[in-house]
Amino acid sequence: MDSNGKNTLVKLGGLWAMPSGKGYTGRLGNAKVILLPNRSKANNPKAPDFDLLIAPWEDREKGDGGWPPKDAAGVTNRLPGEDDI
């Protein structure tokens, strides 16, 4: 809120729980947004609670829009820290 009490927050999008239950995913413009728990939190209490990752959006109507994202050759592009998603 600003000094006059007016809400200045802007909604950018929404997130949905991943089927694995280990994170959240959504869309922001032409990017896929992924929110995952920070795995290094246990070793460093000052570390952030979550990691926010961005990946290119893949249009599901064009075919391969599933998870995990794939490159043009159909090879899975795993994001850092998502080995067990």
C-alpha cells in the first residue's frame, strides 16, 4: 500500500500445484514460472524458502506442451533442482 492507503499491488498471474505436489507452476507472458522449495534451506537457515525458475513457454496446442519442457529436438530440458519432480 502507498502512503494514502491505496493498494498498489499488481497481479501478474496465478500458480497451480504441480501433480507431484513438490512445487507450483504458472505462466507469466511468454514464460513458464516454476516455484520450488529451496533444497539448500536445511544447510543454510538464511537461504530463501523457495526458488523461482523461468523456462520458455511451450504452446500445448502445437503439440508438446507437457512437463518437463523439451527442446526443438525433443530432448528433455531439466531445470536445476527438479530431478525428482
